[in-house]
Amino acid sequence: MRITAVPVDAELLDLPWSAPLETWAHDQLVTLPRGISRHVVRFVRINGTVYAVKETPRRMAEREYALLRAVEKLELPAVQAVAVVHDRRDPDGVPLDAALITRHLRFSLPYRALFSDTLDPDTLNRLLDALALLLVRMHLLGFFWGDCSLSNTLFRRDAGTFAAFLVDAETGALHPQLSDGQRREDIELARINLFGETLDVATAGSLDPSIDPEWVADAVVRRYEALWHELTYQEFVPFDERHRLEARIRRLNTLGFDVAEFSLATVGEGFTVRPMVVDAGHHARRLNRLTGLTTQENQARRLLNDLDRFRAANHILDEELAAHRWLTQIFEPVVRAVPPELRGKLESPEVFHQLLDHRWFLSEAAGQDVGFTGALPSFLSEVLAYKPDEAALLSRHDPDVD
């Protein structure tokens, strides 16, 4: 047996690699919701960290491991590749498939776990928005997915929306740049997969009757194309209307993108402009620069709004000083106030976002701002306490659940 791995917990070596995954003893596993997979997948927990182990042919495992490592360097949202276990054999010397190990993405769920009985239009719309954004981000960096679907994606809550993460890269390919033909092929594969997935949900009786599977398949394509156009189209700007260039940058920032490079060319009485290098995560980067917090994009947008409100209310001119005071006087006290038994419910930025919503509703009812002090106790006891958490999804047979 051989292992190719990033620095990782040595106790992974103690797993029963000489046995097929489907025969691993239950006391070695944790049970988490997972999407549909053509391979055997098991979850194990070692020293508090959960890993996903997928059994697959050696060449495919090595290729996917390399792709996930490359995707991580590009800072695309995806699961983190940890190791590939090669040359496995059972006690009789019979060869076994290789195993790809990835780190489980905390606070994430497959799409089927995000609706209890019926997939409603609101949840579906938010899932499609997240999937279209993920596909756009990948295509901007030259990544061809080859099997885009809801089943091959994990989702995290992101301030009223979802953030999507690649979880299966075995059909992917990384290029310096994708051609229009490659993008169209990837989009068409996504459309076909979404149509089939939605039909499956409908057949199981879990699809809202108002949702048409064909509409779903076309909807993600429309969302993708609209966002791709906004990020990449060439615009003519007259010389005396140069403010339109700044307006375009602001629109892209509002969508959550930074423009690192423009292509400009003079044409007659003006110039053409096209974004050349566009990076997602505008608000998340700004919040991280100011506070050190790592968040999803919409969470960052919401937290920055509260930071700006705090800065204005306290008449603080210096942005970095305001960020430091907001972090130490507002955000961190809220996070510390969450009891240990509730900290597995949601990520800290999502807790803060949902507390802001709760505070707003209480303030509307009271006719005045109740503040964090007035909103926090009822939020903890009446809202957060009833949220499902990752620990609650683990098997009852797992004795190490906190």
C-alpha cells in the first residue's frame, strides 16, 4: 500500500485499507447526508475531523486528487483533497480499488438534505443561483467541470442564500482558458443533469407541483448566461462619459466580483472596454482585510453593512479603526455568547447574520431598535436552539458525538 497525501493525521494509516469500503465496520464510520454517487463513499472521523473516503480506480483517484489540489490553489470553492491510497490489496492479495480522501466541508449539505419533504420554489431558486455562480467562477479560471449537477455539489448557508462547492471533480479538466464551445458543452451537460435530477425528485413525490423540471433545466442556463454576459461583455464608452467605466466596476463589485484587469481600445470618439481578469469574492476579501474573518460572500456583504452602520453611528472616520472596534465590541461578544452546545448549529458569520434578522423583526414589533442586548437572549433560545446542526446528523451509534 502507498499513500500520496498532504500533511495529515497519521491515524488515517490505521483505517482498514485491506478491506473494501462497503465492508468497513459501522463503529469506524460516521453517517452524514450525502449526494448520489456512482462510487462507494464512507465518512470517518479522526481526532475531531471528518473525512470522506471514495473508492475508485487508481488512475481516476490520482487524477481527481491532482485536480482538487489545483482547484484549491486557484481558490475555487471545492472540497479539499487530503490523500490517495494506492495499491490496496485484501488479505488474500487480491487488488482493491484506490481510495480518494477529502476533508468533509463543515456546515455543508447535499441539496436533498436542504428540504425536508418538498423541494419548494424558493429553495430551488437559491440552489440554482448558487450553482450558476459556481459554474461561472470555474469557467472564468479555465476549469471544465464535465458533470455539473446538484448532486455533485455541496451547499452552505450564506446570509439567506446558498454558497455552492464542487465535491466531485473526476470528470473535470483545467485549461489556461475555456473556448466558447467548451463552455457551451459544460452548460449543456449541466442542463441535462438538472433535468434528470428534478425528474427524480418529482418521481419521489418531493417536488412542489408548481415546478416544471424542464424550466429548472433551462433556468440555470439563463442565470449562467446573464451573469457571464455581465462579467465579460465588451462595452463602448464615449470619451466624455468615462464615468461609465467606474459605474461598470461598481456594478461588478455589487455582484461580488473584483476587476483585476481591463482591456481598453480606442475606437472613433471613444473606447471599448472589456473585463479581462475578474475575481469573485469582493466583499469577503474586504471583510477579511479589515477584520481577519473568513466568510461566504453574502455573509461578508451583510457583516460589512453592519460594520458601516456601526462606523456611522459612532462617527469613526478611520475605516480600520472602526473595523477593529466593531470586531471586538460587537461581533466577538455575540460569538462568545453562544453556548457551547449551540456552536455546532451554524457558522459564526451565519449566526451573526441571522441575529441581525431577528433583531430587525423585534425592533419592528417594538417600534424602536432593541439592540443586540435585547435580541440575543430570544435569538439563542427561540431560534438558534431549534436549528439542526452537523452533530445531530451523525449516527446515534457514533459514541464520540459531542
